[in-house]
Amino acid sequence: MNEHHDNLPAGGLATFLTGVIVGAALTYLFGTKSGQKIKAELIKEGAKALDNLKDEFEEHEEEVKEKLEEGSEEIKEKLTEGIEGVKEVTEHIPDHIENIQKKGRHFFFKKSKAES
């Protein structure tokens, strides 16, 4: 008999016992009159809890939507500010490149003339 128990996978006995307990509870709830009363009460209480959750969700739904809209407006503003900043910086890039090219040409030709 110990050989059988030793061959069970880890947690196998716990899984088996859980199955037995769940099976016994379901048999009681569906098979006996008192179990059916308890089952009906559990279903009734579960339905009440779901209704309460639904009501709470509906109460806060508009608030959540407003906060999401506020957040999206804030994000739009930040993006617009960022885009404007990038535009300002990129407007000066061509002038900056031109200045660098002038300095490079000046340096190159000045150096070439000195060597000649």
C-alpha cells in the first residue's frame, strides 16, 4: 500500500482530497433538500452582490470617463507643446548648418592658401 502512495506525483494527494471535498459539497448542495435551500440562498446572495457591483460601476462610470477625457486633453496639450518646441529647434537647424559649412570652407581654404 505504501508503494502506491509513494508513486503519487507531488501534490497528488492534496488534489485528490480537494476533489473529494468539492464533490461532496456539490452532492450535498444538489442532492439534499437542505443543500438545495443553501444553494438557492447562495445564488440569491451572489445575484445581489453582482447587482451591487453593477450599481457601483454605473455610479463611477461617468467619473472615470471624465478623468479619462481630462487625461487625454492633458496629453494632447503636452504633445502640442512638445511639437512646438521641436518646430522651434528645427527652424534654426538650416542656419546652424550653413554657419558650420561657412566655418569649414573658411578653415579649409585658409589652410590651403597658407600651404601654397
